[in-house]
Amino acid sequence: MPSIHATARHLALLTLAASLLLQTGLASADDWPQWRGKDRTGCSGETGLLKSWPTGGPKLLWKAERLGGGYATPTVAQGKVFGMSFRGNNEVVWCLNENNGREIWAVTIGPANRGVGYGEGPRCSPTVDGNRLYVEGISGDVCCLDIRNGRVLWRKNLVRDFKGWVPTWGYSESPLVDGNKVIVTPGGGEATLVALDKNNGSVIWKAKVPQGDGAHYASPIVCTVDGVRQYVQFLAGGVVGVAADDGRFLWRYDAPHNNTANCSTVLFHDGAIFAASGYGTGGGLARIRKDGSGFVAEEQYFTRKMKNHHGGMVLVDGHIYGADEMVLTCIEWSTGQVKWQNRTPGKGSISYADGCLYFRNENGPVFLIEANPNEYRELGRFDQPERSSKNSWPHPVIANGKLFLLDQDVLLCYDIKQR
């Protein structure tokens, strides 16, 4: 039987090891370190979460106030919560303690551009990679910060440096970090997408999409098709794929786009992509395949039953869940067949964890719904307190047994772990 001293030494070593993991930038498996979680699918691998909610919702652990205005979904990594907002005349990046919501630092990255539509603040989810944080401001300021103190390590501007142009509602993507590259979308004919060296911001390549699409409001994803690593982005004119190694244009799929705002991040599975938009459009699934020296996107189906505006979609066990405008909808990935629709949750944003959908109505109510392709089964709901007068557009974030909900300058943190 080990001695008390040996046990104490063992615990001390475990504590030291955990501290070193944080210091070296290794995130917890249950962190949410970038837009839509660690793999940009909106799905968390976390388990042991509540399967029902009491009346009034799960327990509120803490509330952070006076964060500043905006619609930027927060991210969670290494014991910290990161976000962006407008504070007075400044666009800022902020960092909170995950355990109590207290601010650790806040840094200005540029002026608050209130001239774009819905000028309450930025939309970007900060991306955590090791001890660095990558953000994109509403006017195109791309910055790399030290997560420990917020010091800006390097910066670029998508308009000044790459001749992009600010979309109607401002730059809204969240930078994608892949290996040594940071992928962002200036838009336009000279550098539709660019890859920057994550260490110093130098240009690795510029991708010129033939139609010179402007940037819209979605964020890029990474996937591999037939051995070729690709970055996929939803632009003003449609969805495009470019090669990860040199940015060469590979393919495009235009059917899901509308001419007003393409916002939802593309889903990828088994060599195919699904993309959807609102304004009466809908969504389609296209299989990406090699065609000689290039690639083509072959549409498998198109449906008007997933007119997804900006709340996103999740793919769970072969089924897509998301808001078809005002109706929560489940469709089959392979066929587009509608499995069920329900108007109760309304229009909003969606995330998934441990068998459940976390759905946030844009007017405030939050729902816990079983991810069941056979029927709509509600497991709980509550009305978010501290509601602002603005739409609740930031997506629900699930990390380390907690649910995070941002509403302008208030961030609420709930305990959703089974005890």
C-alpha cells in the first residue's frame, strides 16, 4: 500500500503535468477552441452531460458583464474564454477565466466600424492554436495574439494588403488554422482566399477563384478528397474548393448561394459537401470527385427544406439538423428526405453533444432536443435571462461540462455536467 507521502508526490506530479500541458498550449479534449468546435462541425465529443433540464434550465455558474457589443460566438480553451466586441470606439479581443468569468485581459485591434449593417460589433470566433490566438475584425484586421497577455504578434488587413472589400455586414469569418497556415478570405480576383504563415503572417499563397467572388459571411473548413487536402469556403457566388498546398482552384458549386448573404459553414462527409442558405434558397449535396487533373462537384440532390440562414447545421449519424428558416428540420444526408419538422424551437443556431441538440432561438429561448431522426423529442428548455434587445445570434458553445451563451455584452455560463 503506498505511503501518504508517495500519494502526495503522485498528486503533485499530476498537478505539475496538467500545468505543463496548459503552458505548452495543449487544449483539453473537451475544449471548444475555434468556430463550431475543434473540427468545425458544431459537434462536441464530450459525454456525461445532462439528458434533461429542470424548469428554468441548468444551473448558472457565473455571469460576465460589460463585455461590449457584438455577435461573435466565444471559444474556450486552456481554461480561458475568448471573444470579440465593440467597446466604445474600439474593436477589442477579450479573455476571461473559464472558471469564474473574470476578465484576464482585453486588447484593441482596430477602430469600431459601425458603418456596416448591424453595427453592434464583430462576428468572428477567435481561433486558439497553442499559445496563439487568431482573430479577424469586422473591417478585415487579421491579428495573431499571445493568449497569455493579448500582445499582438503580427497583423494583416484584408483590404489594404490583399485588395479585398468589406462585405455589407462586415467581415464575419473565423480564421482557420491548418498546420503552419492561417486561412482567411479577402474576396475578389487577386486573393479570394489567402494562406498566411501562422508564425509571422507572411503570405504562403494567394488563391484566385476564376469568378473573383467577394467574401461573404461563412468560415472555411478543411477536408481531404482523393488524397488532396482542400479548403472549402462559401463565397458570394457559391461554394469553392482550393488546394491546401498551393491555393490552386479546384471546383465550385453555386446552387446553394443567394445574392444577399451566404452565412452557414459547409458540412463535409464521405467525399461530399452540403451547403445551404436562406432567402428562399435551400441546400444541396454535391459529391466532389477527381476529373482528369482537376475536380468537379456533382450535385446529388437539392432541397428547399433547409433554407438555413446563419444558425448553422450539424450532421449526426447520417442526418442533418438545422433551422429551415422558422422550422427546425431533420433531413437524411444521403437523400435529402425530410424526416421531421417542428416549429416549436423556431429560427436559431444549433450545436450538438452527447446525443442532444442544443438549439438557441434567435429571440432567446434555449432548447435541449434529442438527436433522433424519427421524431422531435424535447428534453428541456429555458428562457435566457439578461436578454438584450438584439437578436441572440451567437451559437451555443459546449465545453468542459459547461454551456456558454453570449448576448451582446453579457456571457452566461451554465453547468450541464451530470453529477
